[in-house]
Amino acid sequence: MPSKHTIRNRTFAQILHVSICCSFVILLAISAFIRPVHCRAVIPNNATKEKLRVAPGQENNNNGINPDLVPGKHMDAVKMDRNGELNKDFRQELFLGPDHEDFDSIPEKEGRKRLIEIFNTADINKDEYLSHEELVKWIHHKTEEHFQEAAASSKRMFPLVDTNSDGVLFWDEYKKQFLLLRGYDEKKQQQLDQNQLMLSGHDEDDYILYRDRWGRADDDGDDALNQDEFLAFLHPEHCKTMLTMLVEEILHDLDRDGDKALSLAEFVSLPEEDAGNIEDLGKNDEWIRERKQEFMTNIDLNKDGIASLEELEKYMDPKNIQHAESEARHLMGAADINEDNKLSLREILENYFVFVGSKLYNYARNVHDEF
């Protein structure tokens, strides 16, 4: 039987290499029949141009190609990352919006100043308190900002990869940029085309994964993406049918009995024989305890002990209003010192790290996850 430490570290990133090759043929067959609905991108008119080449000094890491050209493992304002880890920055991403990373680098004095600005903006009726409803509206607004940022980034990237400027992006155009990003210059790409060179293990895994996602995002089946489809490719969390794809990947890796749903034991990645001991195992294991709490509180909404396909889609959907409702309740419960069901500016500032996150706290959790 695998040890507790082995079980705890069975995340999607670790089993991707084993599962992806076996599922590739099946996924390609599915993608030929399942075509996603257009994911309309509302792009700000003042979106700035972004260079394809990265800043000087970063060329050695990315070969001079902008890393935003590939789907990232992390998805802002989504509760779970693509590698199966729970998003530890989820609350800060919801409350602070796309600027949440700024709080990691600015002095606390500046952070508190920004919290005051947020409070004044979110206080719609100007009664100097934030009600539950105002918190929900604010969080929903910041979630929409994440979508707008993703859409604007996709729009900036598109013409830089669309090398012939015909308004559609063919796979061969994108593949060239992907391979350059991974260190395959024109000579090596020619060797790949002539079967004189093979992709390395991780590059091959990602190539297969992105090729399948390309087919899923291709609405009309012409093997080329327009701007809306390119958004779905880069940011599947913002498109309904691509959300289904993300859930299918979760089920493929965790659904041991093939019933298109997850039990608590499957979500925690415990053997079935340990399913009855989750409570005891969680007493001394934060990872198990955290996964169990997330499953019971935020995923299994009907409390039947099973996470259905529909429940998982709602869980992974950043636009699901239930996330804003849940996080508003959490913030209210954590910071409402006098329990009057509203937050004053003083209560928010006294609970500064509840709203902006603690780098020390996140560091401790990351170290725990490494073990």
C-alpha cells in the first residue's frame, strides 16, 4: 500500500505523464464530435499592445517568447489549479482582483491605503459599512475584471502569433511559437518535421495536451482559431464547454470507478479501504483535512457524499455567483468583530491579512505541500 506521503502527493501534475498518452486518441475522437459554443470576449477598447518578445534579461528562460502564449497551470479566481492543487490565493484573487499580486511587494502601509480605497468604492450606499450584499457585488465585480484581463491579454497575443495577419490562427502558426518557447529553433523544428529529432518528455506531454485543447476550442472544426476561440484555448475557465473539459480531466485522473462523479475518498486520493478513516487521518494531516473540508463545504452541495459532474462544473466556474456569496460570508465571519452583520473600515483594517493574505502563512503551507 502506498505510504501517506505518496498518497498526499498524487496530484494531477504527477500522473499527467502516465495518463495523457493513453487518453490522447480518445480525446481526439471526442473532440471531433463535441464542438464548444463560442466564448464571446468583451475586450476593453483601450487594451494596450503587448510585445511578443519578453523583456531583456528573460531570454534565457523563455527564449525571447512571451510565456503568456501558452495556457498556464494557474487560473486566477478559480478554486482549483490545473494540476489539481487547491488555489491558496483564491480569496485574495476574488477580493483584490487582478491587482492581488501587488500586495506581495508593496509595504503594509501602502496596502492599508489601498484597502481604504477598496472600502470606499465597495460602500455603495455610503453608510460607512460594507453589508453582505455589498461584499457580494464587489467580489463579483473583481471576478469580472479577471475575465476582462484574460480577454484583453488574449486579444494582444492573437495578432502576434497570427503571422500572416489573416484574422485566423492555424495550428502550424501557433506550434512554431510554442516550440520556440521550449527552445526548439528553426533548425530543430526542421529536424522534428523530418523525424530526425524527438520532443523531450515534458514538451511532448504539453504538446499533446495543447493540441487536444486546440481541437476543443475550435468551434467550427477548421483547425484554426479566431479571437474568441483563442480566448477559450488560453483561458478555458472562462468558457462553459471548456469548463466541461477541465472537469473531464479531473474525472479522468481521480474517478477510479468510472461513474463520472467523485467520492470524498477519490477527491482526497485515498484508497477505498481508508475511506472510513478520513476523519482520523485528517487529524494529523493538513492536506487531507483541507481537501475534506473543501469537498464537504464547497463541492458536494446537496450533501449526498458525491461530487457530481454538475457540482464540479459549478465549482470550477469562476463566474458562479455562489463563490462570491460564500467568500462574502467567510469575510464577514472572520472580520465582523461586533457581530452586527456588517463591516466597518476599522474591522477591515484590524483584519488586514484576512483580506490581503499573509506571505508567511502561504510560505508555511507551500513548505508543507513539498513534504
